[in-house]
Amino acid sequence: MPAMHVRLGAFSAALVLAATLSTTAFAQKKYDTGASDTEIKIGNIMPYSGPASAYGVIGKTEEAYFRKINAEGGINGRKINFISYDDAYSPPKTVEQARKLVESDEVLLIFQSLGTPPNTAIQKYMNSKKVPQLFVATGATKWDDPKNFPWTMGWQPNYQTEARIYAKYILKEKPNAKIAILYQNDDYGKDYVKGLKDGLGTKAESMIVVEESYEVAQPTIDSSIVKLKSTDADVFFNVTTPKFAAQSIKKMHEIGWKPMHFLNNVSVSIGSVMKPAGFEASQGIISSNYYMDPTDPQWKDDPAMKAWNAFLDKYYPEANRTDSAVMYGYIVAQGLEHVLKACGDDLTRANVMKQAASIKNFEAAGLLPGIKANTSPTDFAPLSQVQLMRFKGESWELFGDVLSGDVSG
């Protein structure tokens, strides 16, 4: 009997020791809902259906990238559990999906929810819940507002920055231009229009001859194109998402309207815009980019392009490699990987935002040479540089220098 007591005593001492050791270990690890020793739960909302469904490939690319990370051992030993829902680009549906991700799925953060109206619909909710709404897939300028919305951050160069760069080019190349604008009637469209007007400055009023808007639920914008042509405008600023961009390019070609044509960066995909519109109809269109176009032969032997192709071969072989949205998804997924690695064992929502606001000269594979991501506690716009490009033959050709069109001027 006494021997039994000794053994129990030793056993309980071992338990106390084990408990002490595990407490010490846990003291170094900090978790919020959605993170643990083994996994990090990431939420995502994409328009897999509806008028903006061409962007669904972004979510599919990101899902493939996280499978790659998991196959290679995860992030600091933790696997990514990526939960992606469809909102059909409908803001009420976005709200429903965001609530589901935060309250039922209990994700650590929502990453790359797509579209300006959908993100606007959940911005207040995400901030009141103090859940990161990280690297949203929209270039609206308002995502860079750390003072009022410390839990929301953009990723790509914002729309106003991009439009100001086009304005600078127009003032230089066509100072007496008559400009026609077609834009989607929402925050995304209006943001671009504001950027162009700011960039044109005092000349905006005399140069812009017509502003025409359309609703995302419309089946076609053909009548708008006919109307714009009748104004004799010689510069066209085309602020449309892929489906409508392809329609407008096609219609302009049909009716023989050939202004200097600026197409917003969100619709530069060869696979989902230029090819469906017709290469002949697309010649000479000007846009801008900040990442490598997979169809551009100059990147064929670039290590970043080789890595992208190898990634697709293994994890997303059915991807359309002429669709630049696939490259976009690949780049921004690296951005999240960078932030989560920097979080180490402190996987709290506050630390996720802290690390996201401390990015220094991060060069994701696939960004154009010279373009780097940088953030700070007062700068929630990771990318702010682009290069102009022109459509020629069956691909885009970059020209000029890497430009910055900071909203601050």
C-alpha cells in the first residue's frame, strides 16, 4: 500500500510539472477565434455567379495557393482552412455571408472579399466586430482610412490613383480632348470619375463633354455606346467591369467609333475581356497594370512567371492562363501569407492588422519590376504604382516609366 502512495505522489508531481510546462508554452502563443496550434481559418466572399462572375477565378486561384501552402507544411506549422462563399455581387447577400463567416464559421479574418458595393455593405459590421477585412478585392480609395476603419485594408492601386495617371497622360498628349465617360453607377465607378476630374484639375469642366452611367443589373450597355459616339468625343474613359467592358469594345468597333480609349485596370484580362470582344476591336486601347501579364512574351523566362506556371500545373491545372485575374489572385495570396508569417504565434486579430500595417518593400512574385507593397499605421494602401500599357496584336505592351498617382497629389 505505501508503495502505491509514493507512485501516486510522483505521478501528481509529474502532472503539476506538465501543467506548468504547458502554461509556459501557451503564454508565448496568443489566439483569437479562428486560430489554433493546428489551423488558421480564413473567410472569403466572391461573385462565383451573377454579373461579375468573371472574377470568380480569383477565389479559385487563392484556394489553390492555400492548398500549396498546406502541402508545404502550412504557415508556421498551421494549415489554412479557406472558406469561400458566393454572394453573386449582391450586397445584401454579402452581408449574409460575412455574418455566417464571422458568427457561424468563426473565421480569424475575411480576406479578399470582392467588389466595391459588396465591401461597402459589410465595412461597418466588420469594424464593429473588430474582425480584419483584409486586402479587399477592389481599388476604391476609401479602404485606405485607418482612422475611421482600422479593420479594413485594400491591396491594389486605388481607382483614383489610376485615373489621375490617365488624366496626366491626356493633358500631355491631347490637351484639347473632348472626353466621354461611361461608368458603373456605384462607388467603384464614381471613384474613377473623381480621380479623372481631380487629375484634370481646372480643365475637367471644359474637357469632359458627357458622363453616362449604367446599372450592374442591365443586360447590355450598347445604347450608351451609341449615345457617347454621337457627342463626337475623341477620348473615351471606360469604367466598366469585364462583361460590360467586352460589350463596349465590341459595340465601338461595330459602329466605327475610334476615340483614344482608356480602359480601367479591373477589365484588362485578355481571357475574359479582350478575346471575347475581339482582338481587332481591341487595338490601341490604353490601360495600366502593376503585375505581369501572363500573355506578355517578355516575362516568358522570368523566374516569377516560371513559378506561377509551376504552381498552376500542380494546384490549378484547369486555370485559364490568359486571364490576368489568375495572376492577381496569386499575388494577393502571397500578401496574406507574408502577413500571417509575420504574426508568428500571435494570431490575434489585432496582431493581424498590426502586421498588415507594417509591410516594408514586399515584392510578391508576379508584380512588375520596381513595384513594391508598403504600408504603415497611417497608410492602408499597400500598392500605389502602375505602368501604362497599350493593347497591340493579341497582348498588352507596357510603355513609359513606373508611375505614382498618389491622391495627395
